Amino acid sequence: MAKPARVQRKVLPNVVGMNLQAAQDKLQATGFYVLNDKDATGQGRFQVLDRNWVVTQQTPGAGQKLPTDTLITLYAKKYGE
């Protein structure tokens, strides 16, 4: 049986202004894998093509030192909205 990965504390990067795919990639490269995406317009749309969406907000906010198993929610809208 494999040992569970040890949870570390790392500084959460700022991904606001990035396309959703690049933001997810950056967070995962930093060690944050518990990610959730939401439509920032409140319309409840699904982000099918992540590269067509821009992150407008993230919670928790960037710069905090957090456990890497913290849920990170990215709010995004389609480019041009």
C-alpha cells in the first residue's frame, strides 16, 4: 500500500489574469492539486476549453502560505466578456 503524500505548506501564486489552463498548470507545478473552476459571470457555464477563459479572481488570495491540499477556487470568464 502506497504512503499518502506528505502535505507541505507553500506560497499560493497569483494566477489572476492568466488563461485558465495556464493558471491550473502553474498551481499544479507549485504543488496545489485540489482545484475548482467557477464561471465568474454567475451563469454556471462549464469551462470546456480552458484556454478560452481568463481567471478574474482566486480564493484563497495569492501570497498566503497554505497547505498544498487546500481547495483553490478559480473564477473565470470567457475572453472578451
